[in-house]
Amino acid sequence: MALAPTLTFQDHRLQTPSARFSDWLVSCTGSSWAAATEHAFTRAIGDDAMPDAAYVRYLIEDYTFITDLASTIGYLVAKAPTMRSKSRLSAFLALLTSEENNYFERSFAALDVPETVYRAAAQGPVTREFSRLLLESSGKGTYAEGLACLLCAEWVYLTWGLREAKKPRPKAFYLAEWIDLHAVQGFQDFVNWLREEMDEVGSSLTEAQQQQVAQHFQEMCRLEVSFFDAVWAAS
Ligand SMILES: Cc1ncc(C[n+]2csc(CCO)c2C)c(N)n1
């Protein structure tokens, strides 16, 4: 259940005048932000301490997740207010559906996961919740609500990716590449752009709309934790 943020954005700004709207969103998640970005699963990637079975569970779930994420970005391209925003989002969508798709296919092959298994995989309960939140917020909700979900998903990954990228790369290419994918300059630039876009769009919303956006961000963050928990628990 999403909790109401403790402070409104306006009150947060009174306390911290330099705070950005995106910073306020993170502050609204309470302990979930650290629980997601510092999850044991993310540390195991960089420590080369990932059990194959956990990574297979993760990749199968994540492949169904990013399929729905691609649909979400499609909705956001439609709702984005400017050509520049549509261009940024569609470039990211192109990357997600080409290079990243290729990463999954190569990794499944290396881990002996047959195509019939990952193509037909049913989503687990957490991924189903993710998909509902993503598709409803971006499809039926506002641009700001959908953007908040995308920002949370990408920013969590950039945060652990930058930390794990400081360690020597693990031997398995699928672990090493998963770190690089989330730490490269192009990905940093994209997340920075998402933050700027969210700051601009979010600052001009009414207080009630801002609370709604914060709840989406919070819910997304909570699901990121549950997603890692679900694949890590059996390890
Ligand atoms: C559950 C889950 N949440 C967030 C991401 C992050 N993510 C989704 S697509 C993409 C683009 C570049 O890799 C990134 C970073 C993920 N993979 N799985």
C-alpha cells in the first residue's frame, strides 16, 4: 500500500531550497530507495557471486518486464509535449528493442534457456503488478505519472550500475554487460534527461497531481524491491 508523502513538494523546497522535484520523489519513497538500489541481488552481480539459477529467474522475468516497458514508452512518446521529448524517448525505445533485446537472447543462449521457455514464460505476481502499474499509468494516466514510473525504473538501475561499475568486471559476459549497460555515459545522459523532464513537468502540477505522481514513483520503487526479492529469495 502506498503511503502519503510526509512533506509536500512546496514544504520540501522550504526546507531544502535547492531540491529538485525528482529529489523530492526519491525522498517520498522512504526506505524503499535504498532497499532497491542496495539490494543484495545488485551487489552479487558486481561481486561475481550470482547463482546461475537466480540470474535465470531474473532474466526470464525481466524479459517479460521490458516487453511491457517498451509498450509503456510507446504511450509516453504519444503523450510527450514536445518533439525533443518524443525524440529522446523514441531513441531509448529503439535501443531497448534492439541492442538490449540482443543482450537477452545471447544471455539466454549462454545459460541454456531455450527460446520456447523464455518466449512462453508466464509473468510472476510481481511482474504482473509492474505491468499493470506501467501500462495503466502511461496509457490511462498523465504524461507526468507515466514518466515518474519510467524515471524510477531507470534511476534505480543507474544508481546500482554506477556503484557496481567501480569493481572489476565479473567473468560471465552477461553479468559484465549488465553492469556496463547501466553505467555507460549514454545511459547516464538519458537518466539525467528524464530527471530534467520530470523536474519541469512536475513543478508546474497542482499539489494533488504532485502527490499522485509521488505515489506512482513510490509504488514503482516498492515493486523494484519486490522484483529483486522474488528472484533472490530462493538463492
Ligand atoms: C524490473 C526492472 N526494473 C528496471 C529495469 C531497468 N531498465 C529497464 S529497460 C532499461 C534500459 C536499459 O537497460 C533499464 C535500465 C529493469 N531492467 N528491470
